[in-house]
Amino acid sequence: MKRVVRNTPITLYVTVAIVCVVIVAIALLSSYAYLDSRAQRISSENDDRTPPSRRWSRTTA
């Protein structure tokens, strides 16, 4: 029982860390996808206004 009690906090911290990393990764991916679709929508709407130089810098950045 002592081994289980000693190892439980470590496994608990590892599990919580993995869950936090997964949640942060999903949040980042969803925000990047949302920003990317929003940027594509804005660029498609303002296609005639934006010069090719600014469009090029936006895609490379």
C-alpha cells in the first residue's frame, strides 16, 4: 500500500499535465483554424483592395 500511496501523486500530476497539454493543444489548433479561416475570408473579401506585396507578406509571416 505504501508504494501505491507514494506513486499516486506522481501519476496524478502526470495525468493532469497530459490533460492540460491536450486541452491547450486543442484550443490552439481550433484558434489557429478559426483565425486562418477568418483571414482567408477577409482576404477573399478584400482581394481587389490588397496589393500583392501585402498579401505575400501575410502568407509568409
